[in-house]
Amino acid sequence: MFEKELYSSTETKMKNTLEHFSAELSKIRTGRASSNLLDSIKVDYYGSIVPLNNIAHVSVPEPQSIVIQAFDPNSLELIEKAITSSDLGFTPNNDGNIIRINIPTLTEERRNEMVKIVGKITEENRISVRNARRDANEIIKKHQNENDVSEDEVKRWLHNIQELTNSYIEKINAISENKENEISI
């Protein structure tokens, strides 16, 4: 019973890390437009801070542009202000009906910077997965000392946690490699 609970809670921590990692990478710019690039934009909409996608429809009609169509046309200026003040470096074009953002192609230097950023985020999340493993291993060893658990059982538990860790590290590496390939294209 103890082993299943520990394994399940450790897997949940690792799964959350993987989801967080994927969300972080989706915000990193590649050479192509993506509506995910604007996920971090929050708009001061009549005194409330709301996510952009709650007050507007974001679409990608072409590989190099993003179109934002506000549900309330009066909010276009607020959206434009939020995008301009963000750290994304986009210049929105407001024509009174929609906002269009042109995504410039990345220079080789900028691509290399983005790959380094992806590498840094990847390593941070690998460490997070390893920390979940370490926490589980400490609980196993504590459980071994407090209860009469055989060495073979402890080794099996540690092995299972290590296998879980390896599988999540492989998933992180695969996602990271795909993102680096997207940036490099």
C-alpha cells in the first residue's frame, strides 16, 4: 500500500513538472506565429486583470502573423497597450477592427539565444524531476528505518522510482529536442 501511494504522488509531481515545462516552452518564440505566444498577456479590462484569450479571439491565419479580434471592439486599445507593454517585443497594428501582429523571422543569433533559453528551462525541469525522486527516496529510506522492511523491497522501490524518473527525463528531453528543432528551422 505504501509503495503505491508513494509512487502515485511522485508520478503526480513529475507529471506536473512536465506540464509546466510544456507550458513554458510553448511561450518561447520560434520562427513561426503561434497563439501560445500571447498566453502570458494580461489585459487591464475595466479595472480587472484578465487573460487576453478571455476578451478576444486569437488566431494564426499565416505562419508569420497573429490576428486578435476583440469580443468588445472598445477593448482593442487596452489589448494593444497590454501587448506593447509586455516583454515579448511585439508591435501590434490596430486597424480599429482587429489587431494584427507580424512575427519577424529569427536571426541566427536570436535562434542560438532561444536554444540556450530552452536548454536552461529544460535543465531546471530535469532538476525538478530529480528532486521529486530524491524526496521519494528519502521517504523510502525513512520508512525502511522506522518499519521492518527488507532490503530487497527497498531496492525494488528505489528501482521503480528511478525507472519513473528516467521515463520523465526522457519525455522532457524529447519535448526539448522538438522545440530546439522548431527554433532552428
